[in-house]
Amino acid sequence: VVPTLMTLLGLPTPLNSVGKLIPDLISHTYENQPIDMLRAYELNSLQIHRLLKTSPTICRGGTLAQYHSDHTCEGASEAAQQAIQTLLTAQQAHQNYINNPKASNAASELDSALDSYRSFLQATSPLFAQALSEYDDYLLLSAIVGFAVTSVFATLAFATPLKSHPPFLLIAIAAVAHFVFDSFLLITIGSTLS
């Protein structure tokens, strides 16, 4: 939805948007402007492509220099590789149409480019859904345990009169501080290892 709204308003799509254009709205809006329609799909596809190649869960172990040189990404799934090939096909058909929009095969190049861009966008949606649902079990477990420990100590500290049990307050504060520090540390380490 966001890329469609931004395209219709003539604004850039937000940097990390993984949305795709709504074909019916774009087709209706650019019905008599095929070059603008192709450009809208190209921009949306390039946005998704940039996110695809920089996603550590989709493009594992690949470097951007390697990716740019041979259009492959070390560790990428077969679906990601096929999506990339579909994008390359779309870009080639797009370029063919732009170079000669009056050619006898221009309509087929236009249709091929649009179909390939749409196929690319359709193929990448499940890749991002899967990547966004992969969680680090260790981080989740440590957060749950840390929250539980903090909750127990906070309940003990604040359920009793503070004057009679000041060590509980110190333990609760230490538990909260430890939890925050541990969570920050684990997230930082976890994001660098991914």
C-alpha cells in the first residue's frame, strides 16, 4: 500500500518499505502512460531488490561487491535467485521497450517487462515474510527469563515495606539494570553475528 500511495503522490518510497504496488491502481492511473507505469514498477522493484541483497537472512554471507559483479548472492535460496533472474528479465524487456517504443514487438516487450516486474514483486513477498519471522530463540528466551526475574524482584521489593527490606529494592534495581544491559548486549551481538 505504501509504495502505491507514494507513487501516486509522486513522493519517494520510505527506505525500508517492503510493500509492492497495487497493480489495478497503477494500471488505471498510468493507463495511457506505459513509460511512467514501467518506471513505477522499476522503482518499486529496485527498492525491494536493494532490501533483498542487504538482508542478512536472505542473502547470507554474500558481499555487495560480489552481488553486483555476478548477480548472485552466496547463501541465497533458490527462490531468491529465481526472483533476481526475473528482475533481470524485466529490466532487459524494459530497456528494449524504452529503446524502441514504436517497434512491432513493443507491445510484447511492454507486457513482458510488466509481467516480470510483477512476478519479481510477487516472488519476493514470501521471502521477506519468512525473513521477518525468523527469530533468535536464545534472545527471546533470555528476554523472557530476564523479564520474569525482574518482575519477581520488583514484586517482592514493592509488595513489602521498603524500610523493613531495603535489600529487595537494591536487588530489584540491580535485576532491572542487568536485564537492560544483557538485552542490549545480546541484541548487539546477535545482530552482528547474523
